[in-house]
Amino acid sequence: MPVIELFVIAGLMLISVSIVWSTLKVGISPMPSSRKARNAIIKLMKDTGNGPVYELGSGWGGLALVLAKRFPQRSIISYEASYIPWLLSVVIQKLLRIDNLKIYRKDFLRADLSEAEVLVCYLHTEGMQQIADKLKDEEQGHRFLISSTFALPGYPIDRSVQINDFYKSPVYRYRFTNDADEGN
């Protein structure tokens, strides 16, 4: 077998092991948001201000890149724990020269989210429970959370959009109030 083929096979195996390892670690594999889900998220973001948007679990970076291009006046921060999807996202961001996007290879549960005006996610049931627990434990600086498909337990839904896909998937928006919001 030629040396190049061995390197390709070894590289693919390394990539696969990396993704499987991070999947076992965080409980879900990197899963891209559909175009319809991204459009629903953008629709729900229209009246959420101009502050920072944090994407929790950015996977391959598709949503973060779209948000950064669609909202150039906003700072977009994304977190991804899996190395290969994170690396691909960073490479694409650099190639497209998207300056308002920062992509961190970090577990968002260990990140300070207090500066976010909007939290965006496409997680899973357990991940949404972890977010709900984190929100209850920490001081909230954020005003909104938008979640594709999975609800945030213990919080009332502000608005929702049903995607016209096979599953009729929902996208939820939650509005958090604080003392400054209550006066408005």
C-alpha cells in the first residue's frame, strides 16, 4: 500500500476517533442545524437587541457562520468541545474573514455566559437540562435563549416557530427578565 494511502487512512481514523471520543464525553455528536432551522432562529432573533450572541455547542460551525454574516453588528461567540468540527469552523471563519465571530474549543458549561444577550443552541434533552441548571445557578446577563428542537425545562416559552420539515420541529425562544427589563 502506498505511503499516501496509509496517511489518508490514518488521518481518517484519527478524525473518527476524535469525534467518537468527544461524542462520548459530551453525550451527542456534532450535528449541523438545517437551513430551515437556521432561518427560524434568525426570525426569532430579529427583536433581540444588538448585544453578543453565544452559540452553545456549535458543531461544524454552520449556524455560527450564518449568524455572523447575517448580524455583522453583533459579536458572535461559539463554543464547541469536539476538536475536528472546531478546527474546521476556525479554518472556514479565517478563509471567509469573518471578524465578528470567535470560536472557542471549550465546553460551554464551563464558560462564563453572563455577557451574552442571546444564547442559541441545538442540543439534546440532557444538554437542555444542563443549560437550565446552569442558568439557575448563575447570574443572568442574557435576555434570550433560542433553542432548536429541544425545550428548556422549567422556563416559559416566549415565542416559537414550527419548521416545515418531516418532524415539524419547533424552535423555541425564551425571554428572561431582569430588573432593567421590568421597567420597559
